[in-house]
Amino acid sequence: MEKLKRREFITRSVAGVGGIMLGSGVLAAKEKKVETYDPFQMVLLGKTGLKVTRLGAGTGAHGGRHSSNQTRLGKENFEALVKAEYDRGIRMFDMADGYGSHPYVGSALKTLPRHNFVLASKVSTWRQTENERGRPDIAIERFLKELGTDYIDLVLLHCVMSGDWPRRLRKEMDIMAKLKEKGTIRAHGVSCHSVAALEAAANEPWVDSVNARINAYGTEMDDVPKKVAAVVRKIHNAGKGVVAMKLVGNGEFTYDQDKISRSIEYVLGLDCVDMMIVGFETPDEIDDFARRVRKVPVRT
């Protein structure tokens, strides 16, 4: 009887240990780390061949007439901001002639290897000097000098609004295509400010990449999110790069933390946006936005 009891005790003990181990395995499986987005991961921008970070730096918050919130920081502070963006891992800088940001970004990055970052800019389609009207080649030559570079990775036609922009701007498009052939620019496209313009971009073979205004609330957008997202998906499915802008509603959500997080989740969840650009004004804003991106689970 004593031997039987001892044998039963050993059997039950072994079974108990096995149960604990099995339970630990189940617990470990449940605690498996969920993959989340990396804001500084390098991704392809459509079929442009350009590799960009998922999060890029905008330089045109409330921009126009060759200035923006970033340029209004002053040379020293703006250049320090660009360096802080680069040091944190941002490798795509979005500019425009209308923002006046070229000299600041060029100066801040001048000591770094040119192949380590992507420069994007925009040619005005409405406010141009007499000698540059209809001549993006002349404007881009000036951009190169302001940036201190031999080439610009991506140049967009800025703020196109009508659905017939491919017809109206064909001369500029042909000139930019020749600059791409020469290697002066590596890709070209449009920054859109209407659903009609986005629709035209989806169907236009010349377009390599599109900047589209999109967030979860329709703020500073061209229509309700659902309608804009449907067109953005068409652009993505056509193999064109998709760059999301106005995620913070042109600053409207700056002090609404829930809206910022919701917009990030919404845009990443669309699975048709290659990257996002945000016009940061302080290093703390970069860190806060990156932290929020890292909380969004990757859909599988």
C-alpha cells in the first residue's frame, strides 16, 4: 500500500509539472509580441525606385509666399530641427518653393552623404516669376542651387486642383519628364487638393507619386475620408507612390491627442499609403508622433 501511494504521488507530480509547462507554453503564446509599425523603416515609394522612411518631415506648416512655420523658426532653429529629424531616423524631407525651405534643409544636411536621404520639392503651378512661368526646368535649376545638390529625388506639381490638370499642365509635365531622363530629378508627380485632381492622377501614366491630404476626420481634406481613401487606393493599385499629408489636420489636432492617434491608426490601416509627412516644429513632436506610430499593430 505504501509503495502504491508512493508510485501514485510520483505519477501525479510528473503530470502536474507537465501541466505547468504546458500552461507556460500557452501563456507564452498568448504573450507573443504583436508586430507594430516602425516610423523609421525604409519603404519603397510605389514604383519610383525611391526608398523612403515611413515617416517623413514636412517643412511647410501654414506655408506660402516663401515662408512657413518652419522657416519662421529662424535659420539656427530650423536647421537644428532638420538635424534632429535626421538623427532620429527620418530620411525623407518634403519641401516646396512656396515654403522657402530649400536653403535651410540644404544647409542642415550639407555635411551628410547625399545618398542617405531623399529630397522632395514642388513647383508652383500658379505663382511664378515671369521667366519661370511654364518652365519648371528654370525653377528646378534654382532649387538645385538653393539645396546645394546635383539632383532632387522627387519633384511635384504643387497644389493641383482641377480634374483636367494633365491637359493644362502637359508642357510642364513634358519638361519634367526630360529632366528625369537626364537624372536631374529621379521621379515626378503631383500634390493634389481636390478629389477630381486625385482621380486624374490615378489615371495619368506620367505620375510617379502623389501627395494626398488624408486623416480620420476629413479636416483640411478634399472630401470625407471614405471617398478620398477609395481614390488613394486606386492610385496605389496603379503602382504610384502615395504620400499622406495633413494627418494632424494642418495643425488642427495638435492639442487633441486622441485625434492624432486615431488619424495615425486610420492612415496606416488603409494599407495603400507608402509614407506620411508631418510638419514638425519641435523635436518633442517628432518623438511623440513616432511613439504613437509604434503603438499601431501591423495588419497580417
